Amino acid sequence: MNSNNSKVGAGYFKIINNTTNKIVLDSIYSDISEKQEVHEVILINEVYKMRHLKKPLSILPGNELILKPKSYHIMFCNINRSHAADELLKAKILFNLDIEIEVSFKVLIGNDSHKNH
């Protein structure tokens, strides 16, 4: 996650589906910001564009999904306060099949490698 006094930040992580079922990332919940959304980045005419993903992300058994810069990622909108570098911020990722995973995002400030447009 990248944040300082910004009102938006991005979150990245890897999900490995070690079940025998397809899992679907339904939503993410956090008190980091007013709203959390899954976004994707697409390349149009040599320009990266970010947009809210309207359909859920599915992960087949034995596969993984990596949320990273210039790809799928979590967008934290209207961040509620300033955060310190290296601070760990908690969130819950909700999947179908009643799967819920708690994750922590480490705050990075001034890191250009996260930029996606």
C-alpha cells in the first residue's frame, strides 16, 4: 500500500488457491479507507489506464493470482488518515465459499515502483 497524506492508495498481494474448488474474490473490507475496490490496469494506445473491475476475479484450483502494479490491484479510496512508512494496515479479503482471509498491507511512501498510470 502506498500512502502519506494522499486520499488514495494501492494494495498488492498474491493469492494461491490451494483448494479443490474455484474461488472468487468477492470483496475486501477495511477501515483504511471509505471504499475499497479491485482495479485493473490496461494499456490503450501506449498509455496505462486504471479502471474499477466490474466482475469478480476467479482463481482456479492450483492457480494463483498476483495483484501488482500495472495489473490487478486493490484501490483504497478516501483514505481516512495519514499513515507512517512501514506501518501495517489490516484488511479482510472475502471469497465465495465463506472463505475470509485477514491480510496486512505495509505502507510505502515515495516508492515510484507502484505507479500504474
